[in-house]
Amino acid sequence: MKPVYILGIESSCDDTSAAVIRDGFLLSNVTASQAVHEAYGGVVPELASRAHQQNIVPVVDAALKRAGIEREQLSAIAFTRGPGLLGSLLVGVSFAKGLAASLGIPMVDVNHLHGHVLAHFIRSLPQEKKGEEETPSFPFLCLLVSGGNSQIVLVKSYKDMEIIGQTIDDAAGEAIDKCSKVMGLGYPGGPIIDKLARQGNPDAFTFSKPNIPGYDYSFSGLKTSFLYSLRNWLKDDPDFIEHHKEDLAASLEKTIVDILMKKLRLAARDLKIKQVAVAGGVSANTGLRNAFHDYARRYGWKVFIPPFSYTTDNAAMIAITGYFKYLDKDFCPMSAPAYSRVAAG
Ligand code: KG4
């Protein structure tokens, strides 16, 4: 049988990425990040879309080259249709449409968040494998935590996912980034807070935790509590942050991880599910990864933690999701628009 080659394209935020998958195995995954946003302490949408325009052709070329295939061999093109920054998405969507039309092959639209969840199903070629690649079995729970989302997803199949809990205000990554900004640290704050937290005392400071029903999250109160506490401490010691940045980072990280894990545990207990995965940029966090291993021991969970390269935005997760949709012949019309927030169609 002819192999199925899927080209995945991701451009929903500030990473331009392209990946090639053959029959479910990853051949290449190339990502160009955008350093231009560092100076602004956050992603500037207009600059992001311009950078995508510059990056998309070389990134796709590199992905095909690394995969060792010609574009004519592609079976379909999978692309992130949303949610994300509209200007950024438009670059990937337009490129995917143009390439698919010129090659006369189908297009598969991918929900970015489904991509994060299905990153757990990316398989490496036998010679590239670094360890056991176990995949979760359905149904499982996935904690999806990134700069824009904090959700508990009940994953019933490759295409049937139900969000059973989500943030009612800020996302976990957003809260970390904002607290890091308040401390005058760099952007994005997540990796910086993670590094500092390893040298700090997680019980040094206490910040307020939300008290909301069900499996939903809230992080805006914590952000405010962090800001107000810091302001008070700075009145007594103008160098408070410098003197305590490790403890502040460790205490902040612990609070966020506790909030995330408590609701996840509640959902796992109520639904009697023992297979629990984590996905999204914040899943790179050491404290959160440790908490997953700890909960696995304590509650008999089987946990799935993605390799670092699949935690942040990447096209491999888009290509694998596209591959499953391709097998179902779930194609998307040329007229399908990008969507920034609500899933269309
Ligand atoms: O999934 P992602 O790459 O895309 C967006 O949602 O934009 O997630 C990015 C988020 C940022 O908030 C970043 O600070 C956070 O993931 N992040 C981390 C770590 N690495 C990235 N948060 C905590 N610890 C980390 N090691």
C-alpha cells in the first residue's frame, strides 16, 4: 500500500512550525520561534503574523527536506485552523490552502487544542526512539495547560473530546508569565520561574487559592494576591524581589501546581479514570511533572507526560491529528476560514 504522508503546519501564536508524518511516524518537525516579542514582554500579534510570513516557506522546505521527501509525495496537508491569533493563523491557513490546491491534495483542518492532546500519539521511527513510547488508551483525562488555556479534557477517542473543566479567567501559563513580569523577570516567565523555583522554598510564602465549584479553574485572584503581597513586602524592603526571588518562584509554582492537581484529582476520582495525561506549554514545568509522578504513586494513576519538544506549540501534533482525520476521510473545504476563539464546524 502507498504510504500516507501528512504535512502539518502550525502558526497559531508565535511559533512557525512544519512537520511530516509517514503512516503515523514522525519524519521531521521544524520550528522557527520569534525572538522579536521578548522586548515587549508578550506576543505582539502584528509582529507575529509578519514573522510567520517570513518563516513559513523556509520552515516547510526544511521539514520536507529533513523528511527526505518531495512535496509531490504528500497525501494531504493538515493545518491549525484555530483557536489562536487570527493574523498568525491566516498565514498558515492561506499557505496550506495554496499548497494543497497546487498539488491537488486534500486539506485537513486541526483544532490546535486537539493537537496538544493528541501529541501523546506521536510515534518516532524505531531508529529515533529514545525510550518506551506508550500511548494512553481511551477514555483518559488530559490536563491541557498553556499560555492561553487551562482545561481538563475527557478524551473519549481521537475525535471525541469533552472539556469538563476550564479556567473562568486567566490561564495557568498566563498567570505565571504575568507574575514573572511583575517581578521584572524576562519573557516568557514559565521557564524562568521553573529554574528559580528549583533553588527556592515552596512553603516560604502563601498566596490565595480560588474556591470555585466543579472542575473549573481561576487564576486571576492568585495573580492579584501575588501583586498585592509583593507591593507590601517592597514597602519594607525595596530589594525584596532580589532577596527572595527563588522562594517567590517556588511558592508561586507550588500554588499553581496545587490548584491544577486538586481539580484534576477530583475529576479522575469522580469519573473513575486512572489514565491521566498532561499537555501544553506549562507541562514542561518541573514542579507539575513531579506532581504527576507523585499522584501516580499515591492514587495508582498511569501518567503520560510528553517529551519537552511536544509540550510547546509544534507541527508534529498537528500532523498526527491530521493523520487520524485523514484516515477517517475527514477533509476540509477550501472555503474553511481560520477561527480565533470558537471552534467553527
Ligand atoms: O502551549 P504554549 O507553548 O503556547 C501558548 O499557549 O502560547 O504555552 C506557553 C506557556 C507560556 O505561558 C510559558 O510561560 C509556559 O507555557 N511555560 C512554562 C514552562 N515552559 C513554558 N510554564 C512553567 N514552567 C515551564 N518550564
